[in-house]
Amino acid sequence: MRPIVSSINSPNSKLAKWLANILSMSYNTDNEFYVKDSISFSNFINDYKLPEDYVLVSFDVVSLFTNLPLNVIINSLQNHWDIISQHCMLDFPNLKSILEFIFDSNVLVFQDTFYKQIFGTPMGSTISPILVNFVLDDLIMNVKDRIPFNIPFIKRYVDDLILSVPRGRTDEALTTFNSYNEHLQFTAEEEGNNSLPFLDMRVCRNTDNVLRTRWYRKPCASNRLLNYHSYHPTKMKINLVLTMKHRVINLTHPLFKDDCIKELKGILLENSYPCKLLNKLLFNSFSTVTTVSNNLVNPINNNNLNLSNSGDIPPTSLFFKTLPYFQSLTPKLLNVFKSENIKFAQYIVTTTNSLFSKIKTPLKTLEKSNVVYEIPCHTCDKTYVGQTSRILSGRITSHKSDCNMNKATCALVEHVINTKHTMNYTEVRVLCTESNLQKRLFKEMFFIKRNTNNMNKKTEINNLSNIYNYILKLELIPPGSQSNR
């Protein structure tokens, strides 16, 4: 088995990101092998003519990230040090030490047991993809010079390679690729029926050896897209259709365009999209690059943008905000701000993440960070509500220290000093988790306001809008009372 690991906010994540940025600036994306995305490959390969008696082959590295040795990575970076050094203030030995530290400190926890990765690039780390780019480019250059026949082209997207070799010599090319390093082993797939799948395209070879691409879905694809009856804004569903159309057209040679659009229509019909709407969106004559405004589809026309003469800067600043989508409320709010210089992105409150079981080892209460918390008094029935970005155990240690030193830093310490009470730190409770500071401060005020038996100061909720004060006041009125009615 291979665990799925996230390194977000892990101890070495910032160091890995810093080093990844340096290497990304140093990497040459214009080299002859690198493929940025499907569209750039489609632009390259369409109408490309192969030599006589050549076939298409794809090579795939077996478990690339977990099989990439550190010494191979270091050798590759040293080969490119003349370029990397232009973007890095360190010398190579120091950069090597940092890289070794990142590799040596990649751990995960499962069922309260810590495991350390002992081989391969750090799983889930931002630095792994860029390291792969350097190593595989060096590998291809090395192998290409040793293969005893001409290869018209080799293109690579991460660990997927597509190339053309003389008919019957695929095994010879594969053996040469696998001889580079014992850990980096490739599997090969040769074209069948004069075509070969690569990324989300099928590269087709005509009788004249000219290559053309068409949009492709793997046999295992579920074809499940955002259902038309799902609880999402209508324009989000329309934009899905237009985006898929745009992708299909950009990945498909004009000879296959009509067939692929009809295939896309069939998939969207399976997802409950009305046939009339699909005919309007998929078979219209204007550009596929579109935007949706007030549920109407309009082509983007850069000439219509009212730009100022100085540096093409829009005359008025735009503000970008988010709003949760509620079918009966959000469209009305958007109409209120229609004339303002505000662009709203709508998001769905119930996400797919809420549908899946949580298999990650949960953090203990005191190990959590970015939280709003509540600590009860051990002597009376008062509670203290606070927020912190730190690990909660560290914040509690600060509270204890301030109490011992009589430093009136917050309402909790003042309560302990004035009443001689003790706080029940063992019963601390996390009320919510929020990484955004402004949202966390708002939630802290919300819980302070809602808890009428807290020891917090009244000044701590001064920034709470009167609108929320009114809503919370209604919420706190006992059901059935005259005021509630």
C-alpha cells in the first residue's frame, strides 16, 4: 500500500516551498521534452508527420515519486547548478544539506504511531514535482544519446512519456530507459489500431502517417459531472458546459470535432442536463471562450473593456468577495450589489468532503491550532471564550503563566486574580476551527455573545455588527415567548 499524505502546515512545509520556488525559477520550461498541459501538447502534435515505419509508444514510470533516489536528485541538481545558482544565494553544499533535511524529516501519523519515509521524494510535499522535472529531463537526455536509432520526438508530462520509435524496436528502447537507474523502471504501451491514448487525448495516426488528436475518456471514467439538479447556481452549471466544450475543441483536431461534441452532449445528458439547453450551448456559432452574467451567456470581447489610457488600468477598482449559495436568498443579494464594483464568487456550504468518512488520525484537543476555545472555571459556573492561532496547549500554558505572575493580559487572568478562583483547564473545549484570522475573530465574538454566562469583557464584542447582535438576541429568546412570536 502507498499512503496518501498531505504536508500542508507540516514542520518542513515552508522550507520545502522556499526551495521549490528557487528550483521552479531555475527550471527551463521551454526545453524540448516538457509538456505544460494537454492543450500545449495538442498544439505540438496535431498534423505532425511521422517517418515511414515508425509507431507511437508511451512509457510510464512505476511509482515515480516513491522510487526516486536522493543521490540521483542531487546529481541532477548539480548538473544544473550553473542555472540554479543564479536564483539562490546559497552554495551547493548548503542547498544539498537543506534538501537532505527535508527528505529526512518526512513523517506521518497513523493510529497514534509515527512513521518515517525512508526512500523516495517526500510524499505530499511541494518540492517533489519540480525535482522530478530535473531528474527525468536528465534521464531522457542520457537515454536519447545511447539509443542506436533516431527518435523524432519525446514529450513528457510528469512521469508520462510519449515518443515514436521504429516498428519492432519498442523493447530495445524500453531496456535502454530502464538501464538508467535500477529504481526508475518504465512500462511501455504501443499504439493499437493506429492510435495511442496520452493524457486526456487519443493520438491518431492516419494512413499518411500524419498525427491528429481527439478528446478521450478512459474506459474506467465514470462520466459523472456536476448534475443539473444539484444545489448549485445555474450559471455554475452553464459554465461547466462551456468549459467542457472549450476543452474538447482545444484538444481535438477539426476532423473529429463534431463527433467529440456529440460525445460530450451524451455525457451531459447522463447528468440530467436539458437537451434544449445543450443544443444552445454546444452547437452555437460564437466563440467558446465565454462568461455568464445573470444566467445569460455572452461572449467575451476584450475590445468592450473600458480601459484608461494610462497603462490600460481599469478606471475603477474591483473588489472580490465570496457568498454562500442559498437558492432563495443569494440571487437577491447579488441583485442588491449589481451596480457596485464588487464581484462575488458563490460557494456551496455542503461540500463533498462532508460525505466521506474521516480516516485521518484526529488531533487531540490540545494539539489543535487556529481555534476558538472555551475554558470553564473550576470554582464557579463562569466560562472564558478565546481564540488562538497557536497550538492550544501552548495557549493554555500562557494562561497559566500569566495567572501565576498576576499579569492581567485577558479576562481569564483578571477573573482568577480578582476572585481567587482556579480554571478547569482539563475541560477546555474547542468551539470551532478557523484558519482565517478575521473569520476566527468574528466567531470568537459570536460565541462570546451567545454565551450569556461568560467572564469576557463587553469590549471584546464591540466590533460585532448590530445586525448580528439582533439575530443572536432573537436566537436567545426562549421559544414560545411573546417577543419570539
